[in-house]
Amino acid sequence: MKYIFGFLFLTQLCIAQSPYPQDYFRKPLDIDIILSGTFAELRSNHFHSGIDIKTQQRTGLKVYAAAEGYVSRIKVSHFGYGKALYITHPNGYVSVYAHLKKFSPRIEQFIKACQYEKESYEVEVFPSPTELPITSDEIVAYSGNTGSSGGPHLHFEIRDNEERPINPMLFGIQVKDSKTPMLTGVYAYPKNRTSHVNNSRERQELRLIPKKDGDYATEAITATGDIGVGIVSYDQQDLARNKNGVSNIQAFYNGNKTFEMDFKRFSFDESKHINRYIDFEVYKEKKSRIQKLFVESGNTLSMLKDVSDDGYLKIEDSTDNIYRVRIRDFEGNESWLNIPIAGQPIKEKLEAPDLKPSTYIIADQVNEFTDGNISVYIPKNTFYEDFYMDYNVANDTLTLHRDVVPLQKNASIKFDISNYSDADKQQLYIAKLYGYYKRPGYVNTKRLGDFLSTSTKSLGTFTIAQDSVNPTISPVNFQEGKWMSKQQVLKVNIEDEDSGISNYRATLNGKWILMEYEYKKGTLTYDFSDNIISDTENNLKIIVTDNVGNNATFEATFYRK
């Protein structure tokens, strides 16, 4: 019994010492909280800034305010968060609800008035504290799948007064989780040419040995000099099969702590450094995220703690060493990894000389190149370190290495198109070539006179492409000259196979109407409850424009009582 009392005492002590209020925020859905995404888990080019709550594979669930406050921001966009709501609370925190299907009636009325005033589906507004006050337990929205969502869920965040996202589970939101984190890969990295692992100066994958108690080990390795370790890991909760991120990683060398990554809070400005934290080349080529338990130049993540010697292990000759890694989830379930390391000098062998590209990038300087009709400008400190870049220009195609080196800033690319005819110039854009078949994909292109330009935060191959085909528009749930009295919404499909949709505009009887663009399905939807029309005979006109200016016009007449 004394052990039970001791455990309860420690639990209460931990809660009392928590810097975050435990009984202030309620869960935003009235269902069991099952996660498809955890806080700060690794995503493309960023850390996940909230938790993704499963909504039983459907949309329309009631979303409740986590606490009283006022709506301080509403953003509606085609991509990203889709329909998103921000509530500021009296204690200074902000809760965020994203990928919503729609807002509650009074908030929906407020934002639609803004959309009609601006004649734009995409809007961002910042209501005053008195415009949309929120009470505790108020229904503020309905869950959805808008924006860049891969399926129905609610993205939920809590931010501090500096707009830094914090793990919502630190505020008492609970998820059933009794499973220990999983480890699927271990890698060793010699730091420089004076280091080696298993007689190699290159990254080495270590053979992982699962143990019966749930922990892990690797076969003993030989090494000398400074080396680092990287791991591939994930966590699962009890009621979900998703492979989610872990909560904390610590490393110890011969009993001394060398590294900690604590996924509790970060700022959006630093989130880009995820590409320095992971092995970016392996991720881009194999889609596996190796978390490096050592710190390279430019990695300034605030989630790093207690890092000594940048997390590298100094392996001396004729020594026996042990490196241990502890991986924990939010509920404290943990797995351990043991790596035995024997200090042995490298057995010298002849190595083939590296065949490096001739273009050398100096990271802390501006790098500029001009060849033929193409010029490139790379600002100072765009890259984390100096490297040899594969740079080549052939006709209208630019090769900027492979997309395996992370960038901190945008590089600028400019194409001179003065040798094209005036008619062709209007249809040209800059494309990045993707995949084995080098398929062109539109990148945001600006045209000024005889020049096309773009900014890019990734390397790769870029070229000039042409789009001479207009977008297509086709009705979904109505026909020309037919009645639509029983329909609640009006839908059309829009598509552009080349440069992609840039914008659209729809009117009924000459009045602008709000049509919601669902890019994942290619649909435009108008809701008749907006009460824009009162006539029986209605003339619909939709104009869709692609990214080079080709446009298509669709007109139809329908009847409605």
C-alpha cells in the first residue's frame, strides 16, 4: 500500500510542478481521443505543430471550444489548414482548430460576410475581442477534411503568447497508450576523415537486434575518432495503428548524457531545421527519416537539451565503450538501445578518389551563376555547409544538383525567353522535373518582359515548359435548362492538366457567388443557403484561369423555386 501512496504522491507532485494548467482546457471533441498524428512528429519540411484527432473516418463532428475566450483569427484557404479557427483565451494561450468542414452558424455568417465583401473564398480576418466572444463548451465548428488534409480529422493546437505551439497533451488531454516506442533502424556516422566505423569512413547501417524484453541492441562495432548515431523510430497508441512520433530521445555515452531531444514546444521559425536534424539525403532518396543524435552546424532547434560535444562520441583506441539511447512516448513508455563500441584503428586500404562536381558552394557567401539564358542567385547562408554542387545548363534546362541537400532560404532562378515568339511567351512557365520519367510540375512563375523567374527552397532540375490548353469545366449535379429546386448545392468539376488552376470566378445573374474549391477532388461547390438568388430563371457563369493565363468560360441556365 505504501508504494501506491508513494506513486500517487509523485503523480500529484508532477502535476503540481507542471508549468501548464491541467484543468483549464477540455478536449475539443466529445469522443475518445485517438490520434493519427502526434505533436512535433516529423513531417515534410516541418515538425507537426499540433495533434491530429481521428474523427471516426467521417466529417461533421461537433468541435467544442477548449475554453472560453474570443475568436481572434479565422483563415480560409484552399491548401494548408483549409478552414481554420483561432481562439484566444484569458490565460494568454491560443487554441487552434483546423481542416474544418464549416464553422458554427454565427461564425459562419461572420466569415461569409467577409468572403462576399472581398469576393474571395480565401480570406484571413482578425476579429476584435468583442466581435465573436466564446463561452466554455461552445460548439464553434464541425470537423472536416479541408486544406492539405489526407483524410477526415481535427488538427488541434495550443500556442503560447509568443505563437509557439506546445504539445496539447501537456495540458491534461489524455490518450490511451501502453505500448513502448519501436526502433526500426540504427546508423553510425564518422564525423570526418580521421574517424571510422567498421573500417569505413561512410555512414554505416548497424544490424538491429530486438530483445525479448522490448529493448534493442546492435552487434558490437569498431570505431575510432568522433562518430555520431542516428535512429529511425516511431510510437503507436493503444487504439490506433498509425506510426506516430515519439516524445523524448536521450543518449548516454559510458554513463554520461550526451544528447536530448524533447518534443514539447518549438517556434515556427525554427521548424525548417528539421531538414538538418534528419538525414535529409536518406529521406529524399528512401523516404526514411533518420534522426541524428548529434548536432551539425546550423541546427539551432530549441528542443535540443543537454548536448555535450555536439552529441558526438570520442572513440579512443583500445577502449571498450557502451552507447545507450532511451526513446520515450508522452505516457512514459520507453525503449532502450545498447550499442557496444570497441576502439580500434582503421585498417588502411586504398580508396578510389572521389569524383566530385567542379562547382563548389561556399555557404557563408553569395553564389551566383549565369550560363546562356539562365541565371541563378543563391543568397548567403542558404546552405548549412560548403559542398560540391552538380551544376549544369543545357538549352533551357538547369540542373542544380539533386534534391538531397537542405536549403534554409530561397534561391532565385531566371530564364531569358527573348528567343521565343510573342505568342509562345504567354504560355511559358518554369517547371521542376520530378521522378524517374522527369515529369514537369509547375513552380510559381513570375513574368517580367522577356524573363521568367521563380524562387525555390529545393534543388533539382528546372526547365521551361509550355501550356497551351485551356482548363475544363463540367457540371456535376445539374443540366442546362433543368430545374434544381430540390438541390441544396450546385457543383461543377474544374481541371487543368498542365500548369494547374490559378483562380476562378463565378456569378449567378451577374452577382458574385461563393464557390468552395476542393482541389483534391477538383470541385467547385455553391451552397444555395447563401440566399444570393431569388429568381426562378438563373444564369450561371464560371471563368477558370490556369497559371499561365489560359482561361475557360462555362455558362448555363437552370431554374429554381
